[in-house]
Amino acid sequence: MRFVPAETCEYLLVINPPNDVYNLVKEEKEHFYEAYKQRIAVKTLPHITAANFLAREQMEDTIIRYIHRVVGAKTEFPLLLNNFSGFAPHTVFIRVHQHRPFKQLAAELAMIDDYVRGNGLPAASLVSYPHLIIANKLPENVYRQAMMDYSQKLFHASFMVNEMVLLRRKSQYDACQKVNIFRLLPVEATRHDEEAIFIQEDRQNPYLTKARMH
């Protein structure tokens, strides 16, 4: 969690798992709390952060347009959650195996970074290697014990990412407010669009038309 200067808010672009996966992760967070008595595990809701940045509320409309331009042109994609890892000495998380979509997204959201820095704010955090946090801000001794335990545990779940949500909060003590939902293109719709473009180009190509006539 970064320091939030006066008159700014923290924004997070996140992926929320569907209910079945959400409940699995929530159960794992509750187990963590019961085992290590770290309340942070159950205070944070299951989500995957794709971007995190500071902005003023009057910048919101422009930010929404930028994100919609990028996310609205993307096709939904599968996401695999598989087993556990950690950031020493404070965070235990579930690993996300698909990095390519996030690397592409981070590159295309560079305009957000340019925009916030151009307004005198810190650089945006654009996530190329995502993860799903079970618990963070842990005491080092708790982290080390948890990693010993979680290295023996298994976790596996998958789902299709078909939307991303922009959240806003004034500080780490505030609840996040939903700002906007960005839908990704359905796979079938994308395939149909590509086929339509191919057919249109085919009809406009006189050489292919002649070839079929012979």
C-alpha cells in the first residue's frame, strides 16, 4: 500500500474471480487466519490486481476512457491458479500461470502511467506477473512458518477472465468503491468478426475470385 497524497485517491484495476473460485480462495484465507491468527487474511477480499496508481478524481473520466480503449478491445482469456508461493518476508499468495495477457495489458496501459506522471503523481504500477494474495503484511516469523506449511499444500482452479473492475479508495483504511466495469470481448464474437473480415477481404480480392472460377 502506497502513501496517498492529499486530494488524490488510490485506484486499482482488478480481476474478481467468479463465485466458485472466489469461495475456494475465501476458504483458504479463513484457514490461514485460523492457523496463524493474522486478521489481514480475512480483511482483504479475493482479487487479482492488474494495475495500481494514484490519481485525482477529476482525472477519472480520462482514465476510464483510456482503460476502456485497451480492455474493451481484448478477448476474454483463461486464467489458471496453481499452488502457493511468497514474497519474503511478508506475503503468501496463489500463483497465476498466465503472464502473457498481463504483459500485453501492462504495455498497452502505459498511457495511464504517462498521464498520472504528467500530472505530477507517482508512476503507476502495471502488473506483468500477477498473483492472488492470501495474506500480506505478515510478521517475518509468521511468514516463514506459513511458507513451510504452504509449500506442502495444493491449490488448483481456473476461470475465464471476461471483465475487469476499476476500484477507488482514499486510503488503506477505506473500503474500495466500484468506479467502472470493463467487459472483454467474448471469444465467439471475436472469431465471428475475424471470419467476417476474411470473407470481406476475400470478396474484394479479384485474383482469389478468378482462381475459384477456374
